[in-house]
Amino acid sequence: MIGTASLLALAACGGSGSDNPNDPIETLGEGGNAGAGKNPDLQGPLAVPDDAAAGGTATVLTLQVPATFDPTRAYYTDSTEILNLVTRALTQYAYNPENGEMELVPDMATDLGQPNKDNTEWTFTLKDGLKYEDGTDVKAEDVAYAVSRSFAIEELPDGPTYQLQFFLDGDTYKGPYKDKSPYKGVVVDGNKITIKMSRPFPEMDYYASFPVFTGIPKAKDTGPEYGNHPLATGPYMFEDYKPGTSLTLVKNPNWDPATDPGRIQSVDKWEFQFNQDTAKLENTILSDTGNGQTTLSYDNITPPTYKKITQQAPDRLVTGTSPCTYMWYLDMTKITDLKVRQAIGYAYPYVDVWKAQGEIVGLTRVAGTNILPPGTAGREEYDVLGIKGENTDPDKARQLLEEANAVGYEVKFFYQTDDPLSVAAKDQLVKGLEAGGFTATPIASTTDKIREARTDYNAPVNVRSSGWCSDWPTGGSWFPAQWDGSLVGLEGMPNLANFDEQEADDMQKSILDGSADEAAAGWNDLDKLIEEKYYPAVNTGYAGTAIIRGSKIGGMYNDNVRGMPTFQTMYITE
């Protein structure tokens, strides 16, 4: 899943959480169980802590600008975490205070779903008492419609695409706007929804936690405008939304806590303010005066603020892992020479860029080698360039460019003119690339435009800076979603490197069609094949979490599936 990081948006993933600022590097390196734990029997309600005050307003300040709040399109980690307050899915991740991990538990469904013997059908039964914000009942037909809506990738781009590869007729059905006949892959029987697959999908219970699997009444679907006010099934609902600027949530009076084991409804109001200045928002929270006491951010803090908070108030710092991999995706349709692609990997100034963009090296950014992050099942570390993910080698870069007769090759990439950290990182990239024999051409964008620009096939770049996080803790949530040749050309550009190699597609198909027990090792082999033989992406490090809160924000932990704070458990303390 695409997630949010300190500078650019990524996808969601997991790892072990920690609140100990004195041991961040060890915690991050372990990777945790990446959200693999399950508790199919967990029931609501989730108790509101004894130290919670009645009501109050929680303020969230962030540099980020969420791409969308349409449940069908939501795939970035910030969109999905915020939507988790508003829309419920069939399953959900809930924070387990006993081990600091997120665990898969039921949400609108009574359990985690019931598969048939070969995992080609999954049946979910809706709980009683589920209602929308307007008091009407959530029906199985609404979930079925939401599933069919997820195929409308032309009208509703950028969302998850597993349904195209795993669901019945996923390669031919185009969604309810174009195809007026009912989608045959979902069958409704009373309060039961059965989803049919075109191939075995043993990880459907994880996928069912995405906002895609909420309820959307067909009569209330406003198409591309639906994200401006999605119909709430969770504890909060939209009061006011100004895209790119702010979002205000208030209590949903028709949410029943008895049906929900993962969320509480304590604060009266959530105030999200987007596109905020990093220094100002950090100072507001550090000051811990006035509204600063009830304010938090989901942005990773800068090193100076990290030093201050660990000295002054370490209890207001939340650290942990986020199994996400940052990458410079090298457009294979434009950078066609392997030696040139590898030369970019040698020239990339890893540590200099991390420091320039405000990362805490070893905590919020850790040197990476594999595509798959630590904590992923079956992962075995390899080092394709032999630089340990951080040791820049401009001489080797120049050597490869000379061998390819490509000295001076132009590398074109986006940066954000309205973010000083992005500008500083851009300057380091230019220096590093030029030292390695390249011509560097930064292309100006802005914080509110860069996500869309990056997924434009016609954008004037040949490198795209983004990343990916585990949708669930196996390679099955990485390669089908981003490294499949069939994704090239799709609206929203899920395959950012335009990677299309039959050998890799065949290996992927073999893994998907094979034994689930052998899949973990298979994904690791595919990981190595992609990077060792083709090198379509520079691994620019693994993500970690270091976020801060005001002293009156309670219940804030690290969601190690998204690398975000646990909004669903937060409250204002007395």
C-alpha cells in the first residue's frame, strides 16, 4: 500500500512498535511481525481508558496533503489511517497493548471470513446493528456494491488493485459505471457476502481490512465526488472538508461501540490541518502550551526536535517500525541500459540525502538492500550493489557510464519547491549525481501536486521517488500490486518503474498458483531476480516512525501496519 513518509507518500506496512527512544535502531531493525498476528474472536466494545476526559478536540498538524478520502481510492497510509475513524471495513487492525503490535481482528464482519478449501471463495457475515451516519442500516448489498466499484479504476484511480488479479473476472469487469450488469464475483445472501476468486487468495482476510471493503449504498454514490464526504460507518463523520487544507470530523451518533473491538469515540472533534510548515508544527507541539497540549503530528520529527524531545519529554515521543521501503523507481521504458540504472544506484548520495531531508539516520531511515523490508515472511538479505544500502561510489558510477557510452546521462526527477527539506535533498541529489557522471535535472512540483504528478505516465521525468509498504506481511502484498507487467499502462500508474519482464511475471504466477507454504521463499527469490538481473529501482532505505504529541493526548501508539499514530485509540486526558 502506498504510505506517507516525512517527505513523500508511501504505502502501508508493519513492524514492531516501541516507545523507547533510547533503543530505536535495534527496534527498527527487527521488523516485528509486520501485523501478522490475528485475533478472530475479539469482540467490542473497546473500553475508553479511565484517564480520558469527556470530549475535547484533538488537532493533527502535518506537512502532508492526503491524496483522497474516497474509500475505493484510499491507498496512501495517511488516507487509510484517517479514514479508519470514518469508514469501517470487513476486518480491521486493532492495537494490542500487551505486545505493542497491530493485530487483524473483525470489524463489520463477525469474524475474519470463511474461505472454502482452496481459498477461491471467501464468505463474510455482517454483524447486526451496523448503521451509517444517517441512521440507515448497512446492508450486504452495499458492501457488494463497494467491491464492484473498486474495478472502476479509470474513474477512480490510484486505489489497490488486487481485485484485478485475484477476483473473478478481474481482468474484464470495468466497474458499475461502465458495465451496468451486476458484478458476478460477489454473491449476497441475507447478511452474507461471498467473494469469488479467479485464483487462490489465502490472504483475503488481510485485504478485507482496506477501506475498499466498507459499505457504499449505490444510491449515495456520487462518483469522483464521493471522497468529499464518504458516508460514515465508524465513530466519526465529516463535518467540513477543504481539500488540500483541512478536515474536521465530529462524532457519528449512529456508531455502535458494541460492534467495534478496535475503536473508541472519546474526543468530540478531530481537526486535521494539512500542508503545514514543519518547523511551526514541531514548535507548537514542543511548546506544550494552550492547544499544543492536545495537538499531534503524523510526520516524522526532524533531528533537532528529536534531540529536544528526548531530553525534555521522552514520554511524548512514539517510535517504532514501519515496514516500508523507499525507492527511486527507474523508468524502464526510458532508462533502458542496465549499466546506467546500476550507475544511478552507485551515484545516489544516500546518507547526505537522508540528513538533508531531515531523517534521523538509523531510526526514521535505515539503509536498505532488498525490496522487501525486514519483518516480511521468507526474507533473506542480499546486497546487489555491494554498498550496504548507503555507501555511495561515484567512481563506480562513472565507470559504468563509460562502459555504456552514457557519460552525462540526464536524470530527471521531481522535488517540492514549497518544502525546504525537499529542496535541500534535491541539492544533495544534484551534487551526488553530477559527481557520478550524470546530468541532474530536478523538476519543480509542490506538496499538493507531487503525488498526482508522480503517477502520470507523461510526466517529464525518468525517475520517480516514492516507496511501498506491506499491505500484509508477505511478498504477496508487494509484487502483484507493483511489480506485475500487466499493471503497466493502468490509470494511476501502480507500476512506477514500468517494469515489464516476462520472466518475472512467470515466476510470480508460479508463486501465486503454488503452495502457500512455499510462497515466502518464492517471493524472496523474485525479489533477488528483479534487482540483480534488472535493477529497476534504487533502494533508498527502510522507514521508521518517530512522532510526537502534546501532553494531553492519550492512547497514541505506533500503528506498525501503516507507520502512523493510532488515531482509533486516542483521547484527551483529564
